Amino acid sequence: MITVIETISAGGSVLPPMIIYKGQAHYKNWTALVKAGDKAFFAISDKGWTSRSIGLDYLTENFEPNTSEL
């Protein structure tokens, strides 16, 4: 189970996705297809869904830094 949070503004700006994997640990092969120039944020949770702490990480590490200039 994977959850992906995608954010696109009405003006067409696209933020890097946050990908949430189901599991207890992050495995290297999960991000094997991500290239050096790609931007994406990753998280893990027991059920593969978002939580309060993952949501806060998304807001502070992805949403705020990528929208403060808009």
C-alpha cells in the first residue's frame, strides 16, 4: 500500500510529491528509480496512510518551503 500526496495550485505550480510507504523501515530499493535531480519526499507508516506527524512533516518540509515565494 502506498499513499501519494500531490499538490498542484490553480496557477499550475506543482510541488514535489510526498510518498508514504507501508512498513516499519525505509528500504533502499523503494527509491531506486528516483534520479539525482528529482524531488520527492518519502515517509513510512504502519498502515501506509498519512498521520498527524507525517502531515506536519509535509507542511513544514515540502509545502511551506515550496510555496513561500508564490
